[in-house]
Amino acid sequence: MNAEQMNRVLEIGIALTSEKDIHVLLNKILADVMEVANCDAGTLYLKEGNHLKFTIMRNNTLQTFRGIHGETIDIPPVPIDRDHVSSLALLEDRTILIDDVYDETLNDVFRGPGQYDNITGYHTTSVLVVPMKNPNGDKIGVLQLINAMEEHHICTFPEDTVKVVESIASQAAVAIQNVRYMKEIKDLFSSFVETSIQAMGKLTPYNENHTRNMVLYEKRFLEYLNQKASAEGKEIPYPPQKFEEMLMSCWLHDLGKLVTPVEIMNKNTRLWPAQKEQIMHRMEVFDLESEILFLKGLIQEEEYHDLLSRTKEILKFVEKADTNIISDRKEKLDHYRKWRFKREDGTEVPYLNAEEMHQLSVPYRTLTDEEFEIMHDHVVHTDELLAQLKFPSDMPHVKTWAASHHELLNGKGYPNHLKENEIPEEVRILTIMDIFEALTASDREYKKPKTPEEAIAHLHRIAGFHEVDERLVTLFEESRCWIDENQR
């Protein structure tokens, strides 16, 4: 190996270590090796079970470049046996150099080249096959180079080229293994995240479905934005790395609810169960005391029946107000606030105490302002929890994006009241997904789900108040990403 070849090997080695996308890496490996070996065609196989899978194929004469984007190559895999030169190189862990695969002395040894030439319509002559092993000694694949060229004529592969290719194959195996390790770590991290969301689902039935639906909608929406940009001849806004980072922030946006009190997350009535039970018991006591007062002659029959009707009215109101929206709620509560039950000893007791009145006064949701503030704190907890995780270097924004999904463009969001110029597009998208899913969710006992059309109308309405991004809402509406692609 001369100095020039050595420099080229080093350059390729450096380039391989910097590539993180497995498909780009594999294509780069084969393209670089073919350039160094000055050959016309080549195949990179990866070992899968008892076969070698065609992973990347490049052929200059046929102008075919297959598998370079990860697509499946529809050629039967090579069985790992001694009848195929690529398999034999892997089995015996050695480089195989053949001047002419159609040499009569080899016809009974290797059937593979002829079989695959029949499939591809190509004519193979000289072949160089180099096995690839990872640092643990595991055989991971094979580099097969075809038809070395010299002044536009097919020739055999020179010995010095063989050494160079072997060196690159060794570096390539390390690079492939490193990328695979990275993918395994990312997959482990992703599965941990999904498991955490499932754990939250054990605490409350709403969060697991909410997050999964959001991830599904966001994935489809980002794909739509990429496709739209490509169709317009523009650079895609969400390449794979950013795409993954966005979905990760979506998965983790409600992580802080792990430390939010379960009883508040699951509260689907205005009154706490114990409060409602106390009210029912109090009305029973009032009825009994009213009967005693009547039997002792301390009140007349008309007043007795009036007292019984009051407890019935209170119970009927409480039953309705606990879960429903009532137009005259405030007026009724103001009326009941004056009601007092006068006991035999002359003391007066309110039919509903101050805390019960406060709980029942909530107009459109089941949580009081104080309870809602506790729910608000989940984004603070999300930020605190995610700050303790060491994210991969290619996911630097997950914490910030996830913890900002309740910020609004007009500065009235929480927890930091960020303004428009402080809220990136990634967060704006997350906010829209969050609002849309919450509005259309069918698993919330305390509310009726809105139709997608109603939810979109609501998003446009609050966009008019400069809470969410009108442009993104319009794109989201165009994408119809809440519907399965086959049904759009």
C-alpha cells in the first residue's frame, strides 16, 4: 500500500466515523470502496440469519443504484453455503480474488455469479470478495466488488488494491457496528420512554391515549410538511434527525404528570367523592331533625314539608351541578348560600359549606383554579425531570420543546409566559397537537368530544386571539392527519 492509498484509506476511515445514518453509511462504504478499487459494480451484503441480504448494489454500466435509501432489494438473499463465493468468504473468513468467475475450473465450485447475472442481466468477470467482522469478531457482512477496470477494459484486481479494500472493510465493519450500537441505544431509550407513558396510563386512563394520539398526529403532520416542501422544490423542514427529536419531545411532553396528584388528574366531577357523601349525609340528618321538630310540635306541617323539599332541591342541584354545565349555576349558588337549617337549640347550619360552594361554582371544567394550578405545574415537573436525563447529542431541544407546549404566542401561556419570538415552530406544532387531541378525545368522562371540524374551528378561533399559529393551523387542517392516510 503506497502513501497515496494510505491517505485515501485514512480519509475514508474518518468519513465513515462521522456518519450516523445507517443507509447513508452503507452506501458511502460501497461507493468509496468501488472508487478506490476502480471497479464497475459492487454489492454490500449484511448477514441476516443464515443468509446474506443484498443491502446496497451499485452498477455503473447498468446505471443502477439500489438500496441507497434503505429500500428493500427484490433479489433473493444468498444462502450461507460453499456454493456462493460471497458466502464462502464469510464462512472461511478470508478474502477471495477471482480473475474470471466463468473459468471452467470454477463452474462447479461457484454457481452464484451465473445465477445472479441471469437475474440482473449483467456479466460478471473479475471478483474481489472481502468479509467484514466487527471488533468482537462477529461476521456481519461481505463486500463484493465486480469487474476491475483499466483503461475501460475489465481486468483482475491488483494485489495492492486487495490490501486497501481489506483495510477499508475492517474500518467499515467498525463503523457499521457503531451505528448499530447507537440505534440500539436509541431504541432502548425510545422503548423506555414508551414504557414510562404506559406507566402513566396505569395512573390515569387519559394520558396514555392522549400522548399516543398526539405522536401519531404529529408524525403524520411532519410527513405532510416534508412532502409539501419536496413537491415545491424546497428543502424539507424536518429531516430524520429533527423528525425523531420532535416525536421524542411529543412522547415526553406530559412526563411531569408522573408527580401530579392522581386524584387531580382523574377528577371528573366538581366535588370530591367524600364531599358529595357528606352533603348527602347532611341532608339525611336535616330530614330527620325536621321530622323531630315536627313531632315535637316545634314547627307546623307546612314548614316541615318545606324543609323536606329544600333538602330534595339541594340534592337534585348537587347531582346535576357536579358533572354538567348549568347556565344559571351562579344565581342558584347565590340563592342557596343564604339557606340555613335552624336546629332545635337555635343554631343555624348552612345547607352547603363554603368549600362545597367553591367546588360547585366551577363553570366549564371539573377543577377549581387552585387545582388547575397544580395541573399547570406538570410542565414545570416535566422540565425538572427531563433536566436529569442525558439526551443524545442530536436531541438537544427535547427538554425545552416538551416543557413549553402550554406557552401561547400572546404571552398568556404557562409556565414562563413566553412571547411569539421566543416560541419556535416545533413548540407551536406541539401546542396545536395537544389542543386538538384534548378537544377530540373520546375518553374524557367529564366532557363530550368535539368533532375534528369543531376542534379545527376552535383552533382558528384562538389563533384569532394570537394564542396559536394561524399558518400552522391552516396547514394542519389541510393535512387531515387525524385521518388514516388510506382514508384521506
